[in-house]
Amino acid sequence: MVEDRVHRRLAAILAADVAGYSRLMGNDEEGTLAALKTSQREVIDPKVSEHRGRIVNSPGDSVLIEFASAVDATQCAVEIQKEMAKRNSVIPEDRRVEFRIGINVGDIIVDNEGNIYGDGVNIAARVESLASPGALCLSEDAYKQIKGKLAIHASDMGEHQLKNITHPVRTYLVQLDGNVAKKAPALPDKPSIAVLPFSNMSGDLEQEYFADGMTEEIITALSKVHWFFVISRNSSFTYKGKAVELKQVGRELGVRFFLEGSIRSAGNRVRVTAQLIDAISGHHIWADRYDRNIDDIFVVQDEITEQVISAIEPRLYAVEGLRAKRKPPDSLDAWECVVRALSLMNARTKSEVSAARELLQKAIVLDPNYALAYALLSFVTTLGVHMGWDRRESVLACAWDNAHKALQLDADDPWAHLALGYVLVWSKQIPDGLVEYQKALALNPNFAIAHYLIALANAFLGRSDEALVHADTAARLSPRDLLARGHAGVYNAVRATAYFVSSQYRDSIEYARKAIAESPNLVPAHRMLVISSALAGEVEEAKLALQVLKRLAPEISLKRAEQMTPIVLFRDRDRRKYLEGLRLAGLK
């Protein structure tokens, strides 16, 4: 009897699967299987052969491939994704076969039948799950092998604790946009800065919120300086916990300066360090350290803000005569509740927004004079209506009261005006709501979410040109996060709405599809795709898009749409077009 032998070797492993396979099969089993087999035969097999790979197995919607080189594996993956993107460009979105690909380099076990096992394989499979459709994700070991050898851009995604893998794995995302890399934003024509999340050096996870709050307050203070261009906190926080190359981040965000720092607290004492860096040269412009009592944290924030402004543009600093005029809460505990709530708000999930609401209510109990807490509580309450979680009649009165309370306490708080505008828009008073949004923007010209809501309100009013301008500005101020996790497509959804109200249905379809590609579950984008496709005469495509929309929003009906249109569309002709598009698509 010949004893089975186990062989070990170092290899590059490519793991791929089909995004949304169950959905595709539910729509069209035969068509999906045929498309998958065609992709395997005409794209995957030839590319694997060309780059000297070996297909280990390909069960159903996935494939496992071994390469001798990480460069070969990555080049093969890039070419597969580009060819699939080209083929998918002429296929309806809900029928596209899109792969997610993960690559790892590691030790593998090979049995006598050629099957492969071990952490090297498992990490590739886990890393693949982190990739977005049409993209590829590399482990750090794989990235080190290809760095500088291929003309691709990989974004550091930080460390991840992968399932059944004992140690954290740093990963890198390669996001392909057809065959063309995304162009870096141009530098604005005024001083531009991004405040990177301050590091928590205390070794206490509870202090993370303290560090985040410091970052948040400095961003807010800098944003109120009209001569500055300040990247939104949501984009800045996408770099949290990551080792970053500052020149690369400067190109990604399109800024000239960075502020970064750290916080270490012990007992009632806190040490804050901060440094201002030129993103182009990488040189330090200014650095300082502050050792204070924790009660003085707001004074430290003011001092850092002043030093940043005076270092970047001393003449502007002199003209502004800046001293932060913020009204800090009487209780630091209330401030921490607000910081935590801001983090949760950005998730845009019902459970996390509900948790944010509870924290804001607690902040108000701790400090009844905390204007920002009232403003944010009003905003998240209205957000529940916007997202369809709560009924207008039951919550908007409370949101209205909290917005007015915030304005009574601090009439110069941009969030207070934004919150009131939000309530007004969802109370069918869109022009009045737009006025409040513009007041918020006058107080904080770098308020990305204000630009977004102004874009949306203008689209609702039928002012497509104004909507497009503000959508572009919001995207520029928040080039990484684009408002919220999982909602990267919101700006393209606004653009789709703007083109819809101007009867440019082909453009509306294009931007709705872009929004869906960025955020597959974004209901407003799917709705615009249905309506504009139907009005453009693509009724069959509209019907297919409606099937997807119904799965995402099972409660949708023509009656419900008739009830909602007076809220979201101001002009009678837009409401008529909106409902006609849904009828043509077959909505009952």
C-alpha cells in the first residue's frame, strides 16, 4: 500500500466568487448558469492559462486558483475584472455576473489529488469577502510581493480579524473603474486641510471616543473659517487606525495640509500632541504638546485650532481675530455622548441611529443647555422619517421642538439650522427648509452634509442645475466616505433625481446605475432607475429594475407613492411624471 504523502509549498492563491449569486439565481436560474459558464470558458480559463495559473476547483459560483507568483495572480485578477466590466457594460444591472476576488500569498498543503488546504487558502477566501463587486482585495503578504511591480493603486483597508484566522490581517483594496484610474481631486484655490483622527495612546478602548471627539471639535472649528477648505469628518475618519502614506492621502483627498495628533489620558490629566504637515513635501510645519487637566480639553482644542490657522495663513488669522466661540457643554460626559452619537449616526442603520438617539437624550439629561445635542436629536429623529423607519405624524413635532430649542441655545450652530431645515423639508415646506440649509452653510461653508441636503432640496424643487452644483461640492468635501458608510451612492442618486426633474432621462438612468454600483441597496437610486427607464421608453428594463426594487422595499405600492410624492417633489408636473413612470413599470 502506497502511503499518502502531504506536500507543502509557498503559493499565491486567488479566490473568487459571484456577488449576489443567490439573487441572480432567484431572478433567472438558466440565464445565470449560462452566463457563469460563458464567463468561465471565455474569460477565466484563458486568463488563468495566460498567467500560468492552475484552477484547483470551481464549484458553482466560486473558483480557487493557484499561482507561483503574486504578480501573476494579481495581473490575472485585474484582467479578469476589466474584461468582465467591459462585458457587463451592455448587460442590465440585475443580470450582471460580477466577481469579488481575494489574493493571498502563504504556505499551502497539497494532497495527492491536487487539492490545497491551510491558512494560505483560508486567508485568500476571507480576504475575498472584503472585496466589493468588480474589485480585488489583497492580503498584506500578497501586496508586498506586487508593490511597485504593477501599475495599479491599492488602498490600505487596515487590519481585519478574519474568521478562523488567529492573527489580524492587513488588507489592500484594488478598486477598478473600467480601465481608467480615478483622477485625484485638484487642490482648491484656498488653504485646504484634512484633520486625521487623533490616535488614542491610553490603551483604553473607552478613550477612543475621547480622541474622536477631539478630532471632531477641531474639524468643526476649522470649518467655520470661511477662507479654509476643510475635508469632512466622514472622509477623514476612513483613515482611522490605518498606517497611511501622507503624500498619497493628500492626493486622494486633494488637500495641501494635514493635522494629526494623539491623546493620552491618565486620571484627571491629559496629554495632547498635534502636528501640522505639508501634504506635498511631507515636512512638518508646526508641532506642539499640551499637558492639562481634563477639564481644560476645550481650551486645548481652541489653542490647536488657532495655531493651525496662524501657521497656514497668519494674515487671515489676523483678519479673523479668531478665538473659537463654541459653547462647550457643562458636562464632559454629555460631550462624550454626543461624540458617540455622531459616530453611530453615520452608519445609517436603524439600530445604530436608534442607539444614537438614546445617547443624545442622555446628553440632554446630563446637560440641558447643550445646543448641539438638541440639534442632533432633531436631525436623527427626522432621519427616521427620511429612511422610512418612522411615520411623519408621530415624530416630526418632537424633531421640530428640539431644533427650535437648539436655536434658542445657540443661534450660530450650523447643525441647529440644518436640523430645522430637515424638519421643514419633510413637513412639505421645502422652500423654507432650503432657507435654513443655506443658513447652516453660511455658518460653515465646509459642511458637506449641508451641501448634500441643499442638492436634494433643489432637486425636489425642480432646480436641477443648482442640485448638481451642490452635489459636486458635497462629493468634493467628502471624497472618501461620501456621507455615510454603505451609502457612497447618495450623491449620484441626487444627480439622477436632478436629471429626472429636468426630463433628461438617459442621464438620470446613467447616474442611477452609478449610484447602485456604489451602493447596491440604495432604494432611491433603484426607484430613479425604474422611473427614468420607463419614461425613456425602456419599459422592459424598468420592469426588471422594479423587481429588484420590490425586494429591497417590499412595502412599495402605487398608493404609498401617491402619498409620498407631495413630500419629496414640489412641482405638480414632477409628481405626475414620477407616478407615471412607476405605472409604466407595472407597479400596482
